[in-house]
Amino acid sequence: MSPKILKNGSILDAGLGLSYTVRWGGEIRFRNTIITENKELAGVADSLNAVDENIFEIFFLPAEYSFIRTPKVRLWIGGGAYYEYDKLNEKGFFNMPELEAIGRERVNAYTNSFSMHVVGPLIDLGFRFLVKLFEVDRFNIGALGFDVTLSGGVVPVFFLASSQEMGMVPLLDPHDAEYDQTTTGSPYWYVSLNATLFRFINVVLLYDMSQLKYKNIGFDDNLNWITSENTVVTHSFKVEASLLIPLGGMQAQIGYGYTFDSTRLGGETPITGNRQYLILTAKKSGK
């Protein structure tokens, strides 16, 4: 279980893995991301956008097979399903004096409610190797060395269902619009490098990318509601460094993380955002 505390929210990663036999096992992982922040609308200085977003993900891998499984090396592949639920609520206002030139109110309020379900098959694979350099008898430290895991996964195709409601007062008439859709998309993939150095230092690099193509609500130059199809491409790269503290059969972990995010809607300029977070983790391993 790994809670990560952000300035504007939190991320909770949790997982459970089981070994059925020497070669076969299974795993289920959960991730819950909560973002709550107030910010300006892009390109509008006098504005406020209050964002409340909750993303829940499940990585379900009931079947994992290890081609190699020794105390020092493990090579595996797994299969299962991926599910994501994304709920976004936005509300705020904007003040645009240029609207008065076309006979409109300069101050407008708006709301945006968006929800999305994504599900698809998941293929996961990884490689782990352990190198013991030497033993330290004092303080019961044990063997010191390197423990490195390189893993990744892909959802080659997924089913997507989304719903959106948007309102803008008094700029648009009617003030509200809504749209529901179901479609398919591809792909979503991730890769991570997890290295434990001398039992007490942990360094993690994570990268994931997704591409979604769906319709969303907007308005045209005549201030009429429209729906347009867009391709949304997101990239996320995380760097984490932590200190590991042995606690009997468990490990406590405290560290620092930094994430670089990029979101591009269609051919527009990508929107980037960087976040820092605190890592607090408890881990239990069994043989």
C-alpha cells in the first residue's frame, strides 16, 4: 500500500499478489487518484476554474506465469483486464471584455461534468534480477546488493463509454447541453523501472501513455452548442526516490516523487503540468 500526498490531491496505490505454484501466480492492483484545485482558464487572466477529479483504476491479473523463477532471477508474463473510472467536475467563471463588442455579457459562469468508463484486456510482463554483493553481520543488516525490476503492460484495445453535461450562462442559449457515447480506443501502455540499492534506497522511474478518441461538447463561432471528435494523447513520467526502513517482516518507505504530465487535445499545443508528492508506503513480502 503506497499513499502519495500531492499539493492538490493524493494518489493511493495498493496491490496484492499470490503464488499459486512455483510457476503460476496472480496479482491485483488498485490506483485511486484525487485532484482538487483552483486555477485560471488557459488564456483567460480574469477567470476561475474549480476542478474536482477522481480516477479509479484496477489492474486485474489472475494469471501470471514465470518462465524463470529463482532466488536471483524472475521472468514472467501475465494476462487479465484493465478498468478505469474517471469522474470530473468543473465550475467557475470568466470575464472577457471583448464579448461586449458582439453585444454579449462579459462575465459568464459555466459548469462541466464528465464521466468515463474504460475497460480492456491487459498484458503485463516483467524481469527481475537480484545481485548480492556482500553480507553485513552487524545490526542484523544481512545481504547488501541490487534488486532491479523492469516491468510494463499494454491494453491494446479498449471499450469506452462517456457522458458529459456542460452549461454556460448567459453566453449560450440554451444554457445547457449534454452528450453520451460509446466507442473503442487504443492503446494504453506503461513501463516502470524499480531499483533497490543496498536494501535501504529505492529509486523508481515510471512512464505511461494513453490515446483516447471521443467526442466532447463545445461551441462554434456563432455560439451554438456542437459536439466534435478529438484525439486526446496523455503522457506521464514520474521519478521517485525513497528511504526503506526494515520493520521485522515488513518495510516502511518514505520518499519524494516528481511527475511530468502532458495532455494534447487534437492538434493543439500540449498542456503540461508538474507535481511534487510525498511517498508513504508499507510493504509486506512473503516467500
